[in-house]
Amino acid sequence: MAFLDISSVSKAFGTLSVLDDVNLSIDRGEFVVFVGPSGCGKSTLLRMISGLETVSSGTISIEGEIVNEVEPALRGTAMVFQSYALYPHMTTFQNVSFGLRMAHRPREVIAKKVQQAAAILRLDKLLERKPAQLSGGQKQRVAIGRAIVREPRVFLFDEPLSNLDAELRVQMRAELMDLHKRLGTTMIYVTHDQVEAMTLADKMVVMNGGRVQQVGKPLEIYDDPDNRFVAGFVGSPKMNFLPAYAIDASSEGVRIGGIGGQAETVLPLFVPGLTGKVEFGLRPEHLSPLLGDAPQPEGGLLLEGKVKLVEELGAESFVHMDLVDGTRVTVRAGRDAAVTGGTFRASVDVRRALLFARDGQRVRGPSGSRK
Amino acid sequence: MTSQSLRRIPVWSLAKWGLALMIAAIALFPIWWMINVVFALPGEPVSINPRLWPTSIPAGIEKIHLIFTETDYLRAYGISLLYAAFTIAGVLLIGSLAAFEFALFEFPGRSLLFGIVMLSLMVPTAVTIIPTYLLTSQLGWLNTMRGLVVPGLASAFGLFMLVQFMRAIPKDMIEAARLDGASHIQIYRHVALPLCRNALVTLAILTFMQTWGNYMWPLIIGTKPEMYTVGQVVGLFNSPLSHQTVDMVMTANLLAAIPPLLFFLIFQRKIVEGIAMSGTKG
Amino acid sequence: MSLRRYLPHYVMIAPFMILFAVFFLYPIVSGLYYSFHAWNGVKPPEYVGLANYQKILLSREFSTAMRNLLTYVAITVPLGILVALGLALLVDSFTGRWANFFRNAYFMPVVLPAFLAATIWRWIYAPNFGLLNMMLGWFGAPSVNFLNDTGTMLYALIAVDVWVSAGFNMVIILAGLKNIPVELYEAARLDGANKWQQIVHITIPMLGPVLFFVVTYGLISAMQVFDKPWLLTGSSFTSYGGRRNALLFPVMDMMGRAFGSVRFGEAAAYGFLLTVAIVVLTAVMFGLRRWRGWA
């Protein structure tokens, strides 16, 4: 049995279904990130774990105990809110110790626990300040401090970094990872930012439309997405999707034609009977620019289009081109690839290309592997 | 630029200042005059002392001393203060408990109940005063402090004002407290109340003003002289049948004015904001 | 389960809701009941149908009170609000300390208990040695018995009323003025509007909702005027309304019927009649607001 089990959980507000049959198990000590666009139900799921939201059907259990009906305060969870939710009329010390004081814990215990949390979060010098006198990052740390003193079994973070500026966000991300390493406590983190999810997560849970789309390690999800949504959501710039059709499938693989309106290739996948419309997924880094009159690699796939935009980011640049059928394709290029306009050619690493069926599901070989 | 503004100042600006000062005089003079009458030797003819400024401080003190010792004014003063204090405590406590729920939580019947209470703000006092008096009398509460205070405790205006304030408390903060294990009452006591302290102070002041100045309700509830409030005594002193001298009457008037004026001088910003809020957000 | 979950909420609102039901809702219902009964508070109520209403509507006091009320409301509400608007604009044209001083000075009469405003003015209006007559004397004018001359009584009341209510309404209008974005005036100035045009075309329209509140609230409270005329005329439950009932108003009439003549059923009916009038007037105001499209 996993540490935290979410089994067939659904949530509806009236007739509006927000979460639909969510199944998820989380191991002790994991850093789990729920990621998805706004409205995908990730925050609701987090709030259901905390107990702030009731479960419409299904069960949530922590360490084998079903907690559906357990009071939020008694679940052994602690939450850090996006708005920090610090009490403006209390000092840092009073904010951090609020829960302990409400439970009438002895004064020495409170002082000791707050001191410990303050040491971990470097809040020692801020204990007498009120939230209005703290910076954004400091408020964030106080909010975490308030969670730490509760010594929870699970930390819950609801988009905790989205009110911070970009630089501070990167810094706080590192602090959070460090905190997780030192405390070793299970953490569940909700964000809409896939970069944040990729950098923080041991286990990443991609959600959309109230359903879990895929669960896995960040790189697994990046390399081996289960469906078109996950493939498109994870990674920046986004994966290119090229309309195509499957001509026939044999033991050699699937022959795909009409890629971007023109190209044709064979994918080493064994999917007998696949025909009709499909989509061809390519990450920008799996396309290599062919500069000048460089010859086309043997047996490879070549895409050719008109350059519409070049984004130069310093270390690399991205070329956006339109294929004959109007599909926009992004290609990652080195900075020495001086592209200005006109036509542009890129060769495709076919072994890295992904195939999606018309319903958006990934088309894999029988072994399910991509190699 | 300076020369231009200098040339333009006198015409407009002088007229404006003149007007503003004149109106201030009209607004303040009756109060000022009341003070002058009290602090003047009794019996001086108006032709000799037109009471345009205080002329005898000891005479005023003597009159205040006299009114407290020779009449029942002191008791009325005490009754009025108690009436105000109990009403403030009750309105604040009962109102904030209800406002906490109406502003921050969802429960079946919430909008309906709140809607009914808000609708009552539209109902004129004229229609309720007689039946409320009859009920109070049936309860045997005539001439009691209960009778003065209790019927006025469910203040719809107070509830409205506190709900407006409490709505501004972020839901996250309430949830954080809940996760911290605070009980419902603890959230009310330690989170909601401190966060709407300003509104509570403003409501307390407005309730004081309203209670202290309430004339009609004490007039019909407190019919025995032992239960007279300041308003009733002042009314009696000023009535055509009164046998009090002008000096006594004015002293009574002045003393009745002092608590609210004092409150206003201390809390002027809160009072003005409270009234402005009830008008602009209503 | 769900009752247990919601129970704390109901417990917390219970004190308010119970008091509200007992001392507000119940009286309205019982008042309606009494209004169809003759009752002196001692003998059991006796059903009389619409007789109470009929009696009131046919009584001379009712028509006097209503006539007084209409004149009073028609003058005091517009006048009070015009003065308040003028005061607000005046105060708004000052800044800092002086703006505060004038605002507080004009507001001071509001702070006084209403009963006190009436009693102070009684002395100002007093014949011979009253302040006003003293000032008239300086100009050689004859003494006027303001509160006993049916020609001046109503206007004496209106003066007191404006003296008190102007400050109250001014504060609300001032808050409304502060809510008008400065950019609107700046844009108007760039468009070449002068001060007066700015007031007419920006200030007044932008104050629409606030003025609506002030007028509606002013109307509702003016219709229930009681303390000031009661005290100005030195009324008691046995004798009220002043000379020839020149300052008799509906609420005074109602209170007199209840506590002077001890006819509670009639007084309850009076309350409902007055409420109907107020509700109709309020409805008209809200109708006007919708028609004019104020927020």
C-alpha cells in the first residue's frame, strides 16, 4: 500500500464535474507536482487531500487510513497558499505559532518549535515583524514555517511561487528542493508552470479537464508522452504537430505520408491495421537545420518551408517556418545558423518522432517503447 | 505664474473663504452660544451680556454642580450611559457573530436569511414601533434596562456594515486557520474579529451616537422618572410646563451634548468614514 | 451529517436571527393583526375590520398631518440636499487642514443628539430674549414668535432640519466626490470646459447614485419626522402638534393615538398607512432611477 492513495476520486460542484475518476498513489518522501492549465482540477484535488474540499465519490487514504471524513486539521497535512494567507495583525512568531497556540500547547514547546522552524527557514531575525514589513520571499518563508511547525505527514503547496517575480521564483525553487531534501517529508505541489514542475518533481502528474493525463518522472513524460495533450503541454517551445496520414503498416513499420503536406517516411512501429489521419509530433530539438546546400541525410525525412520568425536567445535560436500546407514548425538552431528569411530546410530525427492517433492518443509499438 | 495667481486670488478666493467661514459660524454658533449661556452669571440681562463668549467660568461650574446635586440629571446620565454601553456591547457581539457567518461561509438558507434582514433596512420605524412597544410591555419590560436595550440589538445596519467589512477577509486566511486546527469560534475570535477591528470601532461609535440621541424609544419605554434618559430629562426641562431656569436648562443641554461631541473630536475620521460608507456602498 | 456540518453556522447566527424575528418580524405581523382590532391594551382586542383605517383617513388630524408633511417634505428634502451639495463642493475646494476644519464644523450639528438640536433652537427662536429676536431687534424689527405663529412654524422647523441634515448629507456627497476619477476633470479641462461646466457635466452626473441614496434616504426619514417638531412645540402625549396643529406630523399623530388616547389598534393601522406611503414613494424613486439609468 502506498503512503497516500487516491482511488477513483471524483468531484462535482452541483452538476459541474471538476474531477473525474482520479487514481493516484504517492510514496512516502516523494516530491509530487500536479501540473496542468488553469481549471484542470489540480487545485481542487490538492484541497480535497487537505480536507478543505469534500470528496464527491471515491476515497483518499493516508498511511492506509481513509481520511474522507477526517477534519482538515487532523489529517496531518499542512498547506501553503498562493496568497500566503498570513494573518496581517500577527507577527511572524504569532503567525507561525498560531496552530500550536490554538491547540493550547505549552509555551516552551511552542517557542522551541518556532525556533526550529525559524532556523530552517532563516526567519530568526524576522520573528517580531508583521507581514506588511516582510518582502514577498520572506512572506513565503513564513507561510512555509507555519506549515513546518505542524510537523505534517504531507506538505501541500498551492501555486506558492506565482506571486513572486521571476528571479525570486528560481531562488525559492532551489530553497524548496533543499527543504525537501532536509525534511524528507512528502510534498505535493500544484502549479500551472510546466518548467517549475519539471525542475521540482520526483513524480509529475499532468492533468487536464478533470482527468489525470499521465503520471511519471519529468523526463519520462517529456520523452514519452501518452497523448497529444501531454506532449504539447510539457516542453518549451512546444512540440510541433504535423498533420499526416498512415498509408500502410507492415512488420517494417508504419509508412506515413503527407507530413506537412509533402514528406513521407517510415516509422519503426509495429501497429498492424493503422491507416487514415494521424499526427506527427516533433520537438524543436529533434529537427536539425540544413544550412546552405548541405546534402540531405540518407533515408531521412526533410521538411522545407518559408521562414516567418527567428527568435534569437543567445545560446540558441528558434526558427519558425511555415510548410507548404501552412503548418507552423519550430526548429531549434545553433547561433551560428544565420537565418534571415526565404526558404529553410530541416532534417528530422525520425527515431525521436512521435505518432498520435486521431483521438489524440499516442500510437506506440506493441512493446510500448519508442526505440 | 506667481503674479497671475496673486492677481486671481482675491476675487474668487476671498468670496469662497468668506462664505465658508460664515457657514461655519452658522453651524457652530448655536453650540457656542449654549456654552456661553452656561458659563455666564445667571440672570444677567441680554442687553448687558449678549452671551457671545463665556464670561464666568465659576458660574458655569456652579451650575453643573447644581444640576447634578439638585435634580435627577445624574441618574438620567447614568441610565443613558448604561443604555448606550449595553446596546454597543450587544450590537457588536451579536452582529459580529452573525456577520462572520454571512460574510465568510456557505450554508443552506444563508442568502435568504441575509436578504430578509437587508430588506428590513427599508421598513420604516413607524410601522414597528407601536407593536414592538406592545410586545415589550407584554414581556413586562417597561421601565427596565432590558426593555430599553434588547429590542434594539438585532441591528440590520450593524450587520450590513460588518458583513461589508468581513467580505474583504480572504477565504485563504480562514482556510489556513482551519488547517491550523483552529475551531470555528477560534477563527472568529482570533482571525475575523481582529481583522475587522476598525469596522467594530466605527460601529460602536455610530451606535453610541444613535443610542445617546434616541428620544422616541426611551420616551415610551421609560415612563417612570427613575428610568428617564438624558433625552427625556432635557425634553422635560425644555417643555413649556418646566419650572427650571434658563440656566439650568442650558446646562442640561450642554451636558447632553458633551459625550457625543467628545466622541466626535476623538474619532472624527472614523465617524465621517462610517457615515460616508453607509451612503456610498448602500 | 450535513446538519452537523452546518450546525456551527446556525448556532452563530442564532442570537441575531432570534432577536430579529422576535423584535422585528413578529411586531410587523402582530401590528397587522392589531390594525384590524380595537384595543386599549387592557381589554381583549375586538375585531373591527377596516374601521381603524377608515377612522384615520377620515379624521381631521390625519389630513392636517399629511398636508403639513407634504409641504415639509417638498421643501426640506430638496433644500437640504442642495445645501449639502453646495457645502460638499465648498469643502472639496479646500485642501488639507482647512478642508478638514470646514468639514468638521459643518458636520458638528449632526453629532448632537436630534433632541438637543430641537431644544437649542427652541431657545434661539424664543420670543423677546431669544437669539434670533435679539438680532432682529438690532435692525429694529419687531419680535416674532417663531414657534407659535402658524405662518412661521413650519419654516422654523425646516431651518433646524437643514441645519442638522446638511452636514450628514454633505459627508456622503463628499465621499462620492472623492470617488470621481481626477482624469475626468483633466480630460474636461483639455476639452476646454470651465469650472461650472465641469460641475454640471461631470460632477453631478457622476454623483448620480450617491444623490439617489441621499434623496431616497432623506425622503424616508423626513416622512417619519418626530423628535424635532415634537420638542420644538414642547409636546406631550396629551397635547402635541403646536398651535392649531401647525406642526402636527403623521408619526406624532400616531404616537398620540397610541399613548395619549390609548387606541393601539388605530395607531398600528396608522403605522401601516404611513408605511404604504413610504413604500410607494421609495418605489417611485427606484422607478425613476431605472428610468434615468443610474447605477
